[in-house]
Amino acid sequence: MISFSQVSKRYPGGHRALHDVSFTVETGELVFVCGPSGAGKSTLLKLLVAMERPTSGNIIVNGQNVGALKPRAIPFLRRNFGLVVQDHKLLYDRNVYENVALPLRILGYPEKGAARRVRAALDKVGLLKHERALPITLSGGEQQRLCIARAIVHRPRILVADEPTGNLDAEYGAAIGELIRALHQVGVTIIIATHDQTLLAQLAPRVIALKDGKLAA
């Protein structure tokens, strides 16, 4: 279970990104975080995976207080997550296959089993034929799909995605929607920040709405 309890985040300079936000997400839920640009959606996701620390309040993930974790404990927390971020954070000196394989190597998977998982993940996002290409040679949409493949390859318990269909055309956006549906059906907890009304209609998730850093609905 995930719980935000009176969570606020104020950045240096005084900008308040979140204010007194409280909600829970049960194991296996599919949740969209919605709201206009600047509402605090990306900040909320960064707090959840300990990329940022809350100014006040508590964030609990499977019994752990994320905001109080020591730096050395954060990599262990993140093993529970598949993470899709807007700036991709791909390794541009490694090819598509190696980018997707990285989480499995960190977790110590044997190479043979890892290869099957990597190619299955690339096939799901339509990139198998590009496995030897460097990320820099891919389009923005292809890089987005590569990031999604990397996020799901280790079969995470929780998928956290910031605008996962933001750079995709309608066809691939719908395909990623069906992939998200399939993950949800096997019990993955999914939290997505998005403006994508088509994806919202396709998946009919529970919605957490933010406005000016506050919980609106």
C-alpha cells in the first residue's frame, strides 16, 4: 500500500509544488494523477520514488517511510518500482538492448534469462528490431517506448509513469494503454501522471486530481 499523509513540498526560492496532500493507493490499484501543468503531478511522483524529499508530511510505501530513508536504502526501495520519467534518462553510450537489460543486471539476473525478458519487453513496445541501435538514433516516441520497456522488464510491483504516452501517436498510445491494462490485470500497482484524455477513457482508472499543488478531487 502507498500512503501520502499531509505531504507538502516547497522548493528553494519559495515555490510550493504540493500542499497538505493526503491519499492512499491500495495494492493492485490503477490510479491516474491528473491536473493542469504546474499542478504538482511530477513532483508527487518524484516524492513517491525518493527522487525528491517532502518538506513535511509522510509518504509510506509498503511500510517504509520514504522521506526518512537514508541514501543507501533508496536503491533497495526503487527495486519495487518501474519508473518512466519525461526526460527518459537513457544511457546514450549503450544500445537499446543494453538500456533495457540494465535493471536486470543490477538485480543479478543470469544473462540467458535476462535476454528473454529484454526481448519480450522490447517486443511489447514495438522496438525488437531496433535492439542494436543507439538511443540517439531513435525518434522521441521510440525513446519513450524504450523507457517503458526498461521500466517493465523486471516485472515491478509498482509502475510509476510521468506522461507515458506524451510523445506517442494514437496507435502506439493505444498499444501502451493495453500494456498498462495487462500489467494491472496481473496485480501491478500503477500510478500515472497524465494529460491524456484518450488514455483516461481507455483505462477508466481511479483519478487523483491536483490543482495548484492541492488535492482537488
